[in-house]
Amino acid sequence: MRPILAAAFAISLSLASGLTGTLSIAADGAPINVNVNMARILRINAAAATVIVGNPGIADVTIQDPQTLILTGKSFGQTNLIVLDSAGNPIADTMVEVVQMQAGVVTVYQGQSRTSMACAPTCQSVLMMGDDSKFSAEVLASSQLVKQMAD
């Protein structure tokens, strides 16, 4: 990723002074953004013991190490993320927004049927919420076949 883009999407996670910490996201208080079906690394300045996602159908968070969280976008929408320390005190409480990846994604409509392709540099079928169910089943079966062959 280009340094300018990386800086634009970087978040600042910091422990505020006082008894409990707060998660500070950019100066405008914008939510943490992650693309659907993608993951991003969140670094915090205090040790996390527990993470809670308001709607785990939208996003998932795992603790990689006490100061590194992995945020994965599962479906479109917004939810909240709460991070607690080992004593159960809140370190952070912020919004997470899962959005559709824009760059390189082409949406094809055939009547009421919709399919999605990732085209960078060649077009390949991808799973996106809202795509035709038959198309999605075929893409999923294909990806499972590739995974089985790799194992």
C-alpha cells in the first residue's frame, strides 16, 4: 500500500489519561473502517484482555497479542467495539464500519441477478453480499475445492 494511503487509513489508538482509557480515532471521531472479507491490524497502547463486538455478524475481532487486535469485516454495516483490560476496565469503546471494497471491484447486473468480480489485473469471481445465490454457491464451492487441494 502506498505510504499516503496507509497514512490516510491509519488509526490512532491511545490510552487517555485518567482511570479508564479511551480509543481515539482520528480527530473527527470517524468509525474504524474495514472492507468486507478483509482484515486490518489495530494497535493499542494498553494490554487488552477481552474484546466485545456488538454484532459479530458484521465484524470479528481477535487478540493477536495484548496490544494487537485483528479486525475482520464479515458483512456490511456498523457495530461497536469494546476493549477491556484484565481487570474488566474499559480501554476503548468505538464504532466499526464494514464497507464494500471499491477499487478493482466490478458489479455485473443481468436482469435482477447480480454478480461481483475483482478485476486487478484480471477479473475473478468474488463473494459479495447481495450477489445472486446460485453464483455465490458456485464461487464458494470453487474456493473450497482450491482449499482442499492446498491441504
